[in-house]
Amino acid sequence: MEKEVRGHIADVAGFRSKLAHIGFFVIEAGRMEDYIFDHPKINLKDSGEKLRIRHYTETGKAQLCWKGKKVFNRKVKSRPEIEVNTTEALSLYRLIEALGFYRRKTIIRDYEFFINVRPKSFDKKTISCRLESFPEITGLYLAEIEGEIDDISETVKSLEMEDVFGPYTLNKLLRKYS
């Protein structure tokens, strides 16, 4: 189950500094291309589901992801998620098209991926943050924080950004800030 919040980041340098201050560090950066698919007989968009191929251009990694309907809980967006990782983005794309799906949308963005291993918990839960910018939209930065609900809430509070992060969708933030 994916659990996340998103927000618009006006002060990028300040945000990076706050992340570092509470123990986050960058583990990866680059460009990712998301290809969102739909099917004429299923209509995933209207059902609230999503089928996506994400291609990380620098590393060659690719990910096929299905996401179920969104549920909102305590200012956090949750939804079922199944992911398959590979280095065969083109093969994934051909497979999806062969099954009758068509590409409905493409989203290209640059990212920095941060993690924070929570030392308080015995199972070493990890919480992540992805800072994103969009080559086609100069100066727009969005961030996503993903993890367990309590860890997300604690992180947002530690960042002192409760007014910035919420259960927003990427599309909603893109419409509002671009």
C-alpha cells in the first residue's frame, strides 16, 4: 500500500537544508519519464486506477506499476500498488501495447531521491522524499514524502511544513502551479 503526501516547494535550498537537518540524505538523482497508459475497454482513468511505466534515463532502470483507487486518511493519500522492476523499459512498453493499452500521457521530470532510516523503530523503517522539477516548467518544484502514515506526519511536522504538504495528486499540483 502506497502512502504519501505532496507539496509545492517555493524555497528549494531551504527545503534541502531542512531535509538534511532531520537526517535525510540523497541516494539518487536524475531524470525519469513516466508513461501513463489506458485501455479502451477498461478506462483506468475513470476507474481511479493507473498503469504506468517509469523509466530512469540515467540508470536504465524501469518499473511497471499498477495503482488502485485513492483513499484519504489523516491528510495522507493511500492506494494499493504493485510494482515490477527491470532494466527493459522498451520491452515493457511493447508488452503493454500488445495487450491493447495505449499511452495516454507522458510526464518528464528531474528528481533527487532522499531517504531517512528511522533509528527510533526496531525494524528500521525507511521514509523517502523525492524532490522533482519539470524541464518544461521553469522554476516549479514539487516534493513527495512516502512511508508509513505516522512517519509521514512526523516528517512534515519536523520540516515545519504542515501548510505545504497534503494528500494532493501530481495532476492537481501541476494544474495549480504551472
